[in-house]
Amino acid sequence: MAEQITVEVAYARPERQSLLTLSVGLNCTVQEAIEQSGILQQFPDIDLNVQKVGIWSRPVKPDEPLKAGDRIEIYRPLIADPKDLRRRRAEKAKEEGRADKVTGGRPHEVKSATE
């Protein structure tokens, strides 16, 4: 029997998550492990032609070889651009007076001469 290693395959949706542990051959790739895990049957919405994958939060290609203990993560597409969200929060803070209108930093408190 060929040597086996243990890996995990993880996928999460807002309402449901799955973390599967499986034994695969020593020369197994990310793509092969995902297919062997059965996660594609649990979550038919996964499209590996579109979605990115990673190992322990590090993006990898599907043909990346696995090592014992790797956790393969299948990432969902972003529903909003993080930079755009940050920009909107900063603009709102400026409008509400919680941020300096020029620098974007915290507004400076003006101290009176008697303090």
C-alpha cells in the first residue's frame, strides 16, 4: 500500500461550514484532495474554475503538492471590495466629525489657554 498523509479540506458559507479530514497518497495535489474529500458533492455551488484555494491562508495553485497536516481552504468570492468599504467608512467618519477632514486621522482637541 502506498504511503498516506492526512490533510484537511475546509469550506465555509455563512450558514454552514465543513472541515473534512482525509488520508491521501503522498504525491496528492490540492485539486485531487478536494475531489477525493467529497466536499464538491456537499457544496455544489463550489466552482474551482472561479474560486481560489489556499493552504493555511496562503494562496496556492490547484496542482500544488500536499504535505502531511496541510489544511486546504476553498475561498468564496468577495461580495464587496475591502478597499471600497474602508474608503466609505472613512468618509462617514469625516462627515460625523470622528475624523479630521484633511488628514483622515482623529480630530485634534483644541485646549484652552487656561488648562
